[in-house]
Amino acid sequence: MDNVMLNNKIYLEGKVISELQFSHEMYGEGFYNFNFEVQRLSDATDILIITVSERLITGMDVSIGSELIVEGQLRSYNKFVDGSNRLILTVFARDVRELKERSKNPNQIFLDGFICKAPVYRTTPFGREIADMLLAVNRLYNKSDYIPTIAWGRNSRFCKSLEVGDNIRIWGRLQSREYQKKVSETEVIKKIAYEVSISKMERVTDENRDNITEIQIGENCTIDSLDINMEDAV
């Protein structure tokens, strides 16, 4: 059970950029979504969706412009939208607190899971190497989250040696990416994809399998679990 809680951890520092919107209620506890802007190390930003319990933010300022730290797990679920199933990713917050001092890395995620779809390796027109993988990460109560990931350069070449069922660990950041989808001969709509951009990865072996308890994310942070809403992630 401990390993299941440790295999999916995310740490975010950012700014609230939308009002709270009611999501759902469970056992009398209300949950809300809000958009969260996280600065990249470059000038770009990622716009992520946070799901949080009303009980977790009682007495807190989560109005537009509030700067917060969010810790939790990245989760997924299928949703029937516009006649087809979509993979939705969501950051489910387990800890939210005021951001008082920024760290060097405001967007960190760690996942320990299993490859559930053969990695797709390709090169861009400019010769950049990329690999896409879908990772299944176990959750409590015999559930799994299906997380789209993307690797670059030497990590993408390493992905070519991986097979469905392999257990891997990845470190990186959660990112949002805009793209255009053609819906008719004359109409194109703008959509957002979400994925984990891999900065470090390793294959889990019998020798390093138990080292998960030593993994740390963030500076002086203890990550528990979270959710981020992501449409058309795959």
C-alpha cells in the first residue's frame, strides 16, 4: 500500500487564474476545479487544472491571482465527449498552501508504472528525436491511471528498447500543449493536450525495485497525491 501512494507524486508552484467551479460531490464532500498557471524555466507557462476538496481550502484564499503550492497525484479517467471516449487527466490536490518563496523547479512529477502501449519513436522535420509512451500507474482499490508521456533525444532512443509490460520510473514535468484539430473542410478548432515531459527515466529491475522509498520531489516538500484535468491527452 505504501508503494502505491509513492508511485505517483507531483509538486506544483503557480498562480490561480480562474474562479472555482464545482466538479462533484462524494460522501458529502464537495470538490472543485480551477485553472492553475505554472511558469516553465523558459518564458512559457503551462495551464493545468486542479481538483481540490472544499475541506482542504477552508479559510484559504484561492481567488484569481493567489499564488499557491499544490501537491498530489496525476490521475486519469475516460469521459464520453462528442460521440467518443477521451482520456481526461486531472491533478487531484492532497495539500494546498500559500506560496511564500519560489523554488528553482516549480513543476515536478514522479511516476512508477508499466508500459501499456508500444512506444512510438519518430523524428521531427528538423531532426529532433521524440518518443510517445502510455504509462499505467497503479492506484489503490485495484485502479490504474493511464498517463501519456513524451521523451526527447537519448531518452527517446532508450524508449525504443522498451516493451509493453516493462516497469519504468520517470521524472519530469506536467505540460499543456495547444494544437489545432480539423473538424471539417472549413473548420479548425484549437484544443489542449496534456502530457508528462520526461527529463530522466530508468527501467525497474529486481536490484533497484525497493529504492522507491528513497525518491524525493521538490525542496522540503512531502508529496502525497493529486489530480489534473487534461483532454485529448493521447
